[in-house]
Amino acid sequence: MTDPRQTKLADLIINYSTKMKPGENILIEAFDTRHGLVTELVRAAHAAGARPFVSLRSTELIGELIR
């Protein structure tokens, strides 16, 4: 189950703090964090039209990156 706080934080980071625009690339480096937040960042980046790249390898995240 997705934590709505992570979804809101990811939306704030992608759309407010970084102001991602369609076609932009973003590198998400995650250290000592839960995969849920990274997954939400990838989803928010895709929703903004950006291309996310993740330095963390996980089967959970691979599915989000492929979409």
C-alpha cells in the first residue's frame, strides 16, 4: 500500500522544488531510504513528462522505470 505522505512529498519535490518539465532528465540517487519514496519520485517524474534515471537497483523500481 502506498503511503499518501510519500506521494505528496514526491509531487512537491518534482513539481515544486525542481520544477521538472516534459523532456527533462532527472537522476534520482537514493541512499538509506525506502523504495516507496523512490518509486513515487519515478511516478511523479513520469507524470511531469520527465525521464527519471535511478541509481538504486530494485525489482520494484525496474517496473516503474520501464513504464
